[in-house]
Amino acid sequence: MPVTYKKTVAVLEGVCTVEEAEDLLIWLQNRPRAKVNLKRCTHLHAALLQVLMATGVPVSAWPEDPGLRVWLEVALSSHRCAGQGWEGGGQRGGPKKRAAMGPASGEGSASV
């Protein structure tokens, strides 16, 4: 299973596909202080990236893969800097608010 849900941390491992996006979103919306651990994640579908962006969840551990780590750090920090619901974000701060996403439509849409 690519996503393991612990008390306050969602651990994403291996290839994380679109199928995990809705469950992760719901889990994060119900846990405002949750974090995600991406240490063993080797592939992250764009729908999951949208969930991370929309919810503003802090990352407790970045991917071991240097290419994926840089890509995610840039994508998430760019989103934070654009003022999309983040207040510091990442490991140092926390989300200003957790945004809701609309119903799953196959392409994913976020409303922040």
C-alpha cells in the first residue's frame, strides 16, 4: 500500500498513484495538525501534489531521491510563495488554512 496512515502522519512510499489522492485529502482534512512523510516515495502523481498544495500540509521527511525531492521542494515552495493559503508552510511553519477540494472529477481541481 503506497500510503500508510498513522496517528498524525501519512507515510507515502514507492509509486503513489491517483487512486490515493481522495483518501489522502479526506484524511488530511480531518487532521489539521497532520504531516506527510515522503522519504520513501519514488513517484508522486500530480493529483497527490495538488492535495499537498491545496491542504498546505507540512512535510516531515522529503524523498530520498534527489530529483524528486528538488522537484517537490520547488513545486511546494513556489505554491507557498504565491500566497496560496500557506503561512511559512513546510517544516518550519504550518498551513494558514486547509483548503477544500471539489469532488473528484478525474482531473482534480482545488479551491483555495
